[in-house]
Amino acid sequence: MAQRASLLGELHRRNVLRAAGAHLASSWFILKTSEVAFPTLGWPAWALQAIAIFCVASFPVVLLLAWYYDFSEEGFQRHEAALATPKETDRRTGNAALIVLVALAAIATVYSYRERVDTAATLPPAASIAVLPFVNMSDDSSHGYFADGLSEELLNVLAKLPDLQVAGRTSSFAFKGRNEDLRLIGSQLGVATVLEGSVRKSADSVRVTAQLIDVETGFHLWSETYDRKLDDIFFIQDDIARAVRKEVSTHLLSDDVATRPPGSTLDVQAYDHFLRGRHAMVSRTGPGLEIASREFAAAVALDPDFARAWAALADAYVLQALYGFVSTSSVESAARLAIQRAMLLQPDLADAYAALGMLEWADGATDRAFVSHFRRAVELDPNNAENAHRLASVQPVGQLPESLKLLARAHATDPLHPMVTLNYAITLARAGKRTEALGLLVELKAEGSVTAVGAATGYFLLGEMQTAAELTIAGYPSAEESPWFIEHVASYLGNLGHLDQGLAFTERALQSAPLHATVLYHRAKLLQQAGQEDLAIEAVEKAVDARPDDFAALNNLAYIQATANRCDDAVATLKRIFDGEPPASWPIDTVLTDFQRGAHTLYALHCAAGSSVASQLAEDYLLRWERERDQAPDTWFPYFRLAAGHAAIEQHTIAAQYLMDARRHGMPFMQRLLIEPWFLELRDLAEVERLYAELDRERLRVAEALSEPVEAALQKLREPG
């Protein structure tokens, strides 16, 4: 107690406590004044940070000066106590006090600095912006597409500017019609400012109001109203883009640089058709894509030099084929001509390269040239999340780090884009990043939309079959009837053992998309489970007839033929994919692109030619999946695929071990697993037979737990229309 009293007394005698209080009070006053004044004066944020760091760093200096010096009318003087020879006890007390003060000051300095650094790290960059959908204030509600189109064009313009971070379209448009707090929007999109406004269109005139707002303070940084004739709409875009650029940053581009996106048009009517087409294409439905194709065709008819419309027209054609509404052969020629026209008009148009990649992907190209097209699109437009997402989707097996890097970048650019988020979550699940994957999947699940059903794939990869099946089947009564969605319902019904019900759902899906290759494949698998081999082959043959050069369709047909023990037919089908005898001339990356193609090809080869031929391809197949296992050792899927590969070439003991490893790492039950021909031979092993019995018990338990949602989905299916 005496020593503590002596320490406090010494601090008081030397005025150290008074100096500390004065410094803290003056620092607080300076910082609060600066926080108000600096934004008004237009001074940068780093200036305020510099003052804060100075105030904290100077605190220990003030304490040291107060310890050794006294300030009086005669100026700074050394304390007499410091000059006198102290007693040993006083010296120890003084030194202890000095050490404690300096240590506390150092800790406070470091803590405060780290806190500021951490806080600054979480803040979005100052030059970042989200373009919210402009509000349609026209008397005619159908003009909403015009307001959306203007917002999207402004977003595209700003995304071209260097050093400006622009939130993706899908994320920005997620707030359409929602009166959300701007701070919440800024936090979710990772931006410091938002551009919002309204459009009032009447006859041949339009009034556009635009406002740039700081999301942290809610203050308007800039606002302007534009009254223009519609033939001047392109200059409206340039005016707004220039003004926003000037306010957000003064060093991005000079005013004499054109801000209009490359490949645009000056024809107002052509542009109007273009906007209508973009608006219709978002739905991804058959009628929507047909409307989009007509609108884009009308746009290029009015302005044959409108490169972006040519690229969009090609995209609309390809999407119709990918979603199974038409055959690829029926649109390939027109799509390729549209892409060639777009590239001739604008050689560096990212949209054209993306459309070319989609066309060759849909066409089942075996040389994987579409990968380079997607990569070029990303290089030309690095802020386009959709193109980065497409590039990630075509990475071959064993390239998880590359896929994750691309999807992380796409998700950061467009964090509310449902398909980007979905595929990012699925890839995280594949990589064994369970916590991160679950965080994204929970968000998608909460949406209650068709996208939430897509999240089932992520839950499946995490080994949570019941959640995956529940999401898919229970969601059917309230979801839109897209073939993609109904196909998922059918697949999970099959895995639960409800074969007839699954087949009924594939029939419903084929009513709107009779040539949908994936639906036809799943229907074939269900027919196989039901023992109807001829009908199964007939189903996949329909997909091949619609897309005779598509690798995926041919691969599926060869596999179904092989599992029906029609081995010669299987190899004949495989030879249709490539020129030359298998597998020496085959591009391995094509065969091993996705989860099942390599295994399908292996089994078909083994069925027809024996393990000596299949082993040549198996070596590469197994190496790819071993690489993925090494990249994600805690997930079940690589072990399952390695089991399939070894089983296909009759390495049954190794295959059984990998199958048991897959179960230990969370492999869920799969009804189809019980009938896969390459695994049937493994059932002679006692441990595999016990595993199958365990999986079947789990299937029965989940089927019972989901009996009510299954019945609700079937009831919805029976309803007319």
C-alpha cells in the first residue's frame, strides 16, 4: 500500500496525470472536429486517419515529457526531484512508475492502431459504387424495362473505368422495389457509394434524376436531373457517367474519353428493342427466350452495326438449346453468324467471346476451345461475374483451386447473384470448406426459390441427403415449373426409391422441354432402376438425335448401352465422339471435365474392350481424382469417384476400400448406387454388403421422414395445367 501511495503521489507531484488528462481531452476534441470538417472540405479519409495515429502515438511522448520536465512561467525545466540524488527506494518507485506508464501507453497505442487498421480493412474502398435499379415513374408500368435498361447501361459504363469497383448487376438489382437502409445495402454489396434515381418517360421525352449517395452518412454527394428527347438518351448516359466519375474519383479517366460501352448504337428504336430483349432473357423460360430472340433480331435489323445486340442474339439462341427448348443444330448456324458479325464490328467485345464459349460448350465441342473463349471474355471484362462464373464451370476435375479463385472473385463482384453464389457454395463443398459452404447454402435455402433447390447439390456434397431431398421435393408446389427444377425433383425421388413418381416428374418436365438432354438422362436412369433397359436407351437416343455431336449426350448414351450389356453399341457410340480408335486420340480434358463423364467412358470401354484398353484412360482419370482428393481430403466425393474408376477396370479390392473411405467421409445413401453395374460386383465382399444394407436402411428412414412433402409434390403434379 505504501508503495502504491508513493507511486500515485509521485505521478501527481510531477503532473503526469494532469498531462495525460489534458492530452486525452485535446485529442478527443481534435478528432471529433476533424470528423465533421474533413468531409465538408473534401479532404481525403487518410488525413483523418493520420491525425488519429498522431494523437495515439504522441500519448507516451507526453507522459515521458511530463515525468522529466515541468512547465512553468520560465518554460520547460527539469524536475528538481529528477536532478537530486534520490534514495534507493524512491529510485525503484520512480522507475517502476515510469515502466508501468510507458508499457500502458505502448499497449494503448498498439491496440488503438490495430483497431483502426482492422476497422479500415473492413471498410469498402472509397472508389466503389453500386448502381441501384432506377425507379420507373412513368404512367405506363410496362416502361419498367426502360428504367432497368438505363440502370444496367450505366453500370456497364462505370464498370469499364479503371480503379472503380462496381457491384455486379444481379446483386444491385436484388434491391429492386425494396426500401432498404443504404448502410445495409453498402455493407451487403461492399461499396461506399450508391447511384440511384428515377426515370419518367412520356411520349418522346424522358426525365432522368440521378443521385450519388455516401452509404455511411446518407449524404448526397451529387444530384442532377436530365430532361432529354429520347433521341438523346445515349448522351444522358454519358452525362451521368462523367458526373459520377468526377465525384467518386478525380484520377480515373479524362473527360475526353468516351464512356459509352463498346459496340453500342445511336438508333433509339434499336436500343429500345435491345433493352426489351435483355429484360425478357432474364427469365430463362421458353417463351421468354423466344421473345428475347425476336427483340434482338429487331434491334440488329434497325442497326446492323449494333455489335452488343448481335452478341445478345447469339446468347439467346444458345440458351434456348442449353435449356432444351430447341435442338442445338436448329440454332447453331444462326448463332455462329451472329457471333461472327459481333466480332467483326467490335473485335474486343467480351459479350461476343462469352457467347462463342456458350455456343461451343452447348455444341459439345471436344477440343475445349470454349475454355479459351470464356477466359478471353474475363480478360476483356474482369468485372463481369457471369463470365468468371462460366469459366469456373468448365474447369476439369482436379482444378479446385482455380475454380475457387474464379468463383471467389465473381462472388465478391456480384455477391447477391444467385447462380454465382450457388456454384461458389457447391465448389466450397467440393473443396471441404464446410463452414463457408454452409453459410452460403443457408442464405440460398432461405430464399425459398428455385435457386434454393439448387443449394441441394451443395448439401448433397456435404453428405446431408435428407436436407438436399427435403429442399428439392418440398419446394416443388411453390416453385416455377422449369425443366431444370423438375428434373432435380425426379432425381431425388429416384434416390428415395420412388421410381414411378420420379418418372411422372420427368414426363412433366419433357412437356415443356422435350429435348432437354439432362432430363432425358435422368429419365433413362429411373427406367434402368425399374428394369426397363430398352426404354432407357430410347430416352437418351432422343437427346443424341437432337444434338448428334454433343459429347455429353453421346457419353450418356454409351454408358446406358454399356450398363444394358450392349457393349458393341457402346463403343460405336464412343467412336462417334472422336476420330480414331479409343482412347489414344482422345483429349483427356474433355473426358474428365465433370463428375461423371470419365467414369461413364471408363465403364463403356471396359464393357467392350476389357481392362487393357480402359486402363489407358483410367490412369489419367485416377490421377485427376487423386489430385482432387489431395486438395479436399475431408470430403467423400473424390473417394467415391476413385472407387468408381477402380471398379470400372476390375480392381475390386481397391475400389471397395475407396468406397468405404467415401462412407467414412460422409457419403450419403444413393438408391442408384445399389444398382450401378460397376459396384454390383463389389457386393461379394462382406464389408461392402454390410455398407449397402446400412445405406438402404438410411434410405428407408429418410423416405419415411419425407413422406408428407413427397405426397404434396405429387398432388401438385396431378393438378391440371
